Amino acid sequence: MSKFSVYLKELLDQRGEPIARVAKNVGIERTSIYKALKDERTMPYTALKKLIQYLQLTLSQVWELNQYYEMLLQGEDIYRIQEAICDLLGELSHLHFSGYQKAGFPAAQRDMTDVTGLICGKSQVESVIRTVLRWEVENRKGAELSLYLPSHSDLTDSLPGLWQNGENFAVRQLVSFKPNHSGAGTHVENLHLLQKILPLAFVSGGSYFAYYYFENSTVPVNINPLSYFIITPNYLITMDTKMSAAQFQADTSLIQLYEKRFRQILTECQPLNSYSSQPEYILEAYMQSTDEDGYYTLMPQPCLGHYYTRERIERQFLDVPGLENLIELSDRRMERLRNLNSNYYTIFSEEGLRSLAQNGVMVDLPSEFVKPFSLKLRWELFCELRKDIEADVIRGCFADTEKLPIPPYLAFTCDPRYGVHIYAVQSFIGGAYACNLHIEESSIGQTFCEFIRSLPNSKFVYPKERTLAVLDELIRDMEEAMEKGDENID
């Protein structure tokens, strides 16, 4: 039985009325209730709303019943994935407002060179570790920290504040993902881990590196009571799984032994993230991360690459070094998008679309390489986009940003084989391409692609009709501006 039918039966039992009487009083067919309780038919949402009102449910009961109803419609795995990715996007959206600001933390006052021995108690362990990490990076420019932590640990939460305070240090972290075949909830667990990693990658400015391996949760527990560790320039810190005990050791030979072993392990793992800022590299990465039978993107503005002809590309580039090579790479990239006639998904915000219509600035392209689109070109592109969205050649739609936050400084592309690629756009500190993250792990790519495929007609986006109506409005505004001889619309 589904969670929805079980919970609905519980609520009806609490009411204590025969189902026939409930159905009559609500004004719905009693068979719709009977079949919903047996998972033989999905109850219409209008009937569910009437039932909720009649049963006089509390807000928490309404929330829980609606949640189970969504699970019934989407499938629980897809529902959990949607929830996890939205949480991840929300985390990155908040980072936009707080990242790269001087934190103004006072320097650590205590000399930590005397911290040795075993410390017990989770709060005490975490407090001392955070203090040691802060002391290390404040007292050694360019310090390297090597981390192997339990997946539930929050110790890395203190690192962004140190980077934001201007400390110069690098972090290498070993993380474990669950393999796809290890059971239900695997994708969600991996996404929650990614939610911890991505903010570190962007706030660090390219100084955070994660390496991953796969670990099956059914393997025997490690008999070493302190099986996790942190290596700093002056300390080896070993910890238990619950972070309730930690051993602090300052033996140089032991630190070097662990560091050597850690480096060896990293060569046997896969790098989760890498960084790039060169346009040529970015274009090559775009090529490598786009399959020939599908394209999936989420960013503030719609991806219009489907309409970038060679002629349009040549007109948009400024006179920059390596111009011919950039044009050639761009054309090769866009040719793949031009040839796509299905599985072209672009999810964007209404605000981003209106901004593009108003000023012609494509935020995912560096302003030092390309000029804004002319009003005439904007009008042509919007007309083509509108036609293809209406015909479902392109699955383009507005995100409801209350439910699906789109970080205003990032563009996401994903592919089921090549992973997820995240690019800084012009509102990012340093501008477009200032920091770009490549997660070349296919299972994460598959998860993101499934998520984007599930968005059209879901609660996370507005109906296609609204997208078309706004496009019609903007096209009319551009036509009026062209008649007046203006270059921008009001």
C-alpha cells in the first residue's frame, strides 16, 4: 500500500464516519475513495481538496497528506530527488548573498601547539577541531588540510567563513558515494553529500578539491575505533564515526605517514570537481558534456544555443586574441545544439527572460568576449524560441522560484553520461567563467537529468501557457521599440 492510502485510511478512521456518508457530504463518488484506499485509482486533486476541508485537518496533517499525494503522482524516488535538488539549489542561492564577503572574524588567540591526547564528547571534539583548523590556516599561509570525515559530519561548515575572511589555504577531502544498486534512497543520500560540497567549491575560489569512491553500506564496520582523520601541517586528528572521540597527535613522522597514504588513496579515487576559467576549455567542456540526443540546462536565462548560427556567432564576438579559434569552437558547440530536435530542456526564470529582452546581455557569456544582442537579433531569437516551445521542440519553461530556486549567478548543464557542469555567470564575483565546476560522475548526471525531465507540467514550473504569454508580450514590446528606433525596451 502507498503512504498516501495508508495515511488517508488513518484520517478517515479518526473521523469515524462511514465512507459512503463522507463521500455524500463531500460531494464526491464513494468509489473514488474506495479505489484510492486500495491504490487502484488516483484520487483527483479537486476531490482531495474537498476531502481535506470536510475532515477539518490540521495544517501538519494537510501538509503530510499532500506530500504523500505528490509521492503517489511522481513516484517516491523522483519526489525525494526533486526535494533534495531543490534544497541544494536553495543552498547555492543563499550563498549568492553571503559569499565572498569579509567575515571579520577575530584571529584565534590561543596557541594550539599544546593540544595533544584523547578528547571525548561530541561538542568538545568538534569545538577543539574547529579551533585547531582555524589556528592552522591563520598561522600558515597556503596551509593544506586533508579530510576524511563521516558523511554526517558538519565540520566543513566552518571553512567558508575562513575563506571569506581572506585566509589562504587549500582543502582536499575524500568522500564516499553510495552505488546506484545499493538500495532506495541512494540518489538522495548522494545529493545531500553534494549539497555540502558545492558551496565549499565556490566559496573557496578554486581551493577545495573532493575525491570520491563508492562504498556499499552493507560492508562490515571498520574495527578501528578512530577510523576517520584530518591531517593539518601540525596535527594528525583521528576520530570515531560518531565524532564522540578524537585523538590529537603532533608526531611529525606519523603526520607524514598519513599524508603519504592519503595521497596514494587519492590517486586510486576519482576527482569529483575541477575548475576552469579559459573560454577555450569551457567550450570544450560544453562539447564533452552534451550528448548528441539530449541537452539539459537550468540557469537564469533560457539557453538559445539552438539558434546560434555561424553567422550570428561571428557577429557577436568582440575583437579578442584567438578570435578565429573561439568562433570555430563555438560553432562546433552550437552545431550540436542546432541539430537537436528533441530532449532539449531549458529551465529559466521569468526575471532572467525579461532582463535578456530588455538589455540583450546573455549572462552566461563573458562580457569581455561578446557584445549584447541587438534588438533585432533579440526579436528573432525570441520569435524562434516561442515557436519551438509551443511545438514542444524545446521544453522551455519558467521556474517557480519559490519552489525551484535558480541561483542567479550559476548555469547548470547535465548529461546522463558526463555528469554535471556548473558555470559562473556575469553576476558572479569576477564575472562569467570566473569559477566553473565539473562533476564528471555519471550517476549524478543521470539524477540531474531525471530531475529536469520531470519538471515540465510539475508544481516546480509555471504552465507553458504563461511562458508563451510572456514571450508574446516581450515580442510585442520589441516590435514597438524597433518601430521607434530604440535599441532597448522599457
